Amino acid sequence: MIAVVMWPWLKNVHTFGFHDWDVETSHRYLSILSLVRYHEFPGWNPYACGGFPAWGFVEADTIVVSPFLPAYLLLPMSIALRIEVAGMAALGAAGAWAAASRFTRAQAPRALVAVLWAVNGRWALQTAAGHTWHLAYAWMPWCLYFYERARQSRPRTWDLALGGLAIAMLVYSGAIYPLPHTVLLLGIYALFLTVQERSLRPLLTLGVLGALGVALAAPKLLPLLDGFGKVPRLIESKEQLAPGAFLTLLTSRDQAFGAHPAAVSPYGWHEWGMYISTAGALLLVLALVFVQGRREAALKGVGVIFIVLGFGAFHPDAPWTWLHEHAPVFRSQHVPSRFLYPAVLVLALVAAAGTGRFLTRHARRFPWLDAAAAVLVAALGLYIGTVSQLPMAQAMWMVPPDSIPAGKPFHFEQQPPFQYKQRDWAGPMYLAMLGNTGVINCYGAPPFDRIGARAVNAADYHGEVRVTGKGTAKIVTWSPNHVVVDVEGADAGSLLVYNMNFDEGWRSDAGPVVSEQNAVATRLVALGAQGSARVTLRYRPPGLGVGLLAAALAVGALAWLRRRERSSEV
């Protein structure tokens, strides 16, 4: 099924994606550029909107802590992008299979969960659009899988460690929607289990996994919190989904990227569609009505809550309206139809549990039944895959120009200087980076107001570095995260100003870094003969050091627990 959905991207591996794919490609290219060319950590992105904290932005640097980093280090960008997308699809399918294995031993029902969830119509539409954060949903079933394993009477250290790591990977993967959805899913599920079992163990287990996840993700999480603190992402969300449109998004085969099979507003169909076929939708309904069991009831409760959330702001007191207004993390979200994707996962697990019991009950009499069911599941997967393929075939058509000038000194321009052969709606950031050019009027960066950098053709542009008062400044060495400047003829106490947006993460060996009209600046105190000095400015993500310490402590604690566990086994 994954091969069918991905096939349009594999016929020509040299093209690039439309819609949001260019900016997501630029985020990945920054990581490679910083690591390979400049041999430094990709903390700062100087290319977009005058510069911003890349490591402190949720959608940036998502390949630094990723199993697909080697592909980006070794292969052309267009091929590495395809490997990451296909790899995350396979990771999500494997996670769905693994999560289902906690509810049934039969093979066909496990495959059913992957078929209905991993690369359904929603996955394809969001992937085609370049919403790469959606790929991070692949970690959601792994979180559920290791949570179920950790609830054993004597959980193994490996289950705790891998469960915490799965949660942490949501942070590193830029899961602005999948992370809160996973936490909410596990929280509601654990709460239902706590009531059913009359024990705090489900909640305590989740608390341990959550604490480990926070600690392991701290090197990224703390800079993210610093970034959100400076630039809160607050989005109004009044969208609502009609019952008729809900049925259509699940069952209509008209799921191309620009399709309009139902009246939805705002945004295009890629924010609403989620084809799982009429048969798939019917299986979930039957599971919701007929499958019994304690854990299955808890999953059904989660699924129903997520479906209701997916209908959006249909009433002033609707669950989504309340959650959006009162839960801070959800104030940064909109398009609540995205809750429907996790709902399919948990309801598919209920369906797997029910069909698994049926197959197991009749296994002795009909030993071929599971294999026969697997054939039907495979057919369903190919059927859904042919529909999911439609938006994917429309996505990867952008061709870069034949040549982009290289070797130019870094500078800012107001608009993107280079274009794909066929233009899209947003100005290309990836192409500008290939030409070592920053863009002031950019797309895909935090919506901050502190713009201090100036384009070379701006009326108030005074050079990439300058000295207030008399004196001259010249860049000796430049990289995304640091700049070395030679100053001549300056007065003590004057400011050295770097044509880059200010952030508290910048440091200088000349003294404190300050904001000079929202640009990076440092005061020149110790000057040599004739007012000369060599000044180095460096950027380090705020909170990174504390985060690394927290992660190291978590790893140390897990190693100690594992050592005790091995001693007790002996």
C-alpha cells in the first residue's frame, strides 16, 4: 500500500514539492548546510525573514535527531526527501501493527489497523501539501504500544526507555499537532483505565513515560518553549464540520488535492479529506457498536471524544471550543478535523481486537481463516492506496532553475531572488539558500515583530556590519551561527551592529549583546591601537545546555535501572 501511494514520487526523483514543500525543504537544508559545510550545530537560521532561532522553532531542524539524517547527509536533497516520507510511512505502519499486537495475535487484524490508518487519504493529502509535521503521527502508535507494555506488572526498563523516546521523538520531529494529540489520547485512555481498574497505576505509568519523554526531549523542548514565549502562536479556530461532509471525507473517491466533494470552509480539501473507503468506515462503526472489552471500551471512549472534537466549533460550548479556549497548547491549533486521524487509529484497534477474537475462536475449525482475511485486508489496502495516490501525483512537479550563482557573500534581499521553472504561490526559500541569500519577505518562519535586518537595496541599509559613530567594520569569517568582524578606527563605547535580527541567544566576546533597532549589536569597550578590535559573535539556543543536562540525567537513570534489572535477573 505504501508503495502504491508513493509511486508517483518515485517515477522522477529529481523534482521538488509544491505548496509548503519548499519551506520545509529549506528547514532541512539548513541542518545539512550547518553540519556539513560549517561544522556547527544548526541553532540559527539567518536566511529567513532576517534570521530566527531555528532550533527554537517547532518546524525547523527536524532531521537533526532523526533516523533519516544519514540520507540527507549522503544523498541529493530531492531523494532524501522521498526517503524520509517513505520511511515515516513505513514507521507509522509498523507502529500500527505493533500497537495492534497488544490487542490481538491474529495477523490480518493487525494489518487492518495499518491499512486504515498509516497512509490513508488524510496522510496523502497532508503529505502532498508539505505538512511534514503530519509525518510525526508515525510515532503515535509506538507511544501507545510502549505504554501498553509498560503497564505490565513488572515493566522492563527497555519499555520505559523506548516509550519515553517515542514521546521525545514527537518533539524532535516538529509534531505541533501530533504531540498534543498523542498526550491527550494517552491521557484520556489512562483516565478511563484508572476508573475501570480502580487503580492509579495507568496514570502513574503514563506519568513516568511522560517525564522520561520530557527529559529526553529537553534539548529541543526548552529552546522551543523559549521561542513560543517570545512569539506565541495564537490562532482563532471557528471551523466546523457538517455530518454530511464527515461521511464524504471518509468515503468519497474524489480525493484529489484540489477536489471539492463536500462544502467545507475555510481552507482546501487537503485539510478535510481522509479517505478510508465505505468498507473501512463500516468496519469502524461495527467495531464501535459490537466489540466488547475493558480496554476496548476505553479506546472507544477516546475515539468518540476525538470524533466529536473533529467536528469543531459547531456550538459555543462544543468540546473543541472549550479545549481551544482553556488549554493553552491547543490555542496554537486550528482545523480540528485533524483529530479524526487519531480517531481512526484507536477505532481501528478496537476493530482489530474484535476481528482477532473471531478469527482465534474459529482457528481450529478453519485454520486458513486468518490468511483469507489477510487477502481481503490486502485488497482493501490497495483499494484505499489507489485513492491516496491521487494527491501525491499532484505534489512533486517543481523543477529548480538550471543554475544558481554560488560563492556570493551572504546578504539579504527583500524578495526571493530565484524561482522554480514553474512558480508556486509562495516565494522559494530553498533556492535562495542555495544562492547564500537571505530573504526579508519570507514564508515559514515564526511570526515575530522584531525585524532588524535590512535588504541591500533598502534605504536604511548600512552594510552587513557597521559601527555607530566613526569607524569601519569588515566581516572576516561568516557562518549561519557566528561571524568574525574586524573593526578599525572606532571610538570606545560605540556599537558594532550586525545586520541580523536580534535574539537573546547571541553572544559576543567583546561584551553583552544588545538590540539596536532589533538588530544584533555589542558595545566596543576594549579597543586596540587606532580603535581596532576583532569581535566574534556566536549564537547558542537558549536552554540547550540545561536540556542536554536533563537528557543526560534521564539516560543515566535509565542505565542505572537497567543495571539493577539485569542484576535481579541473574
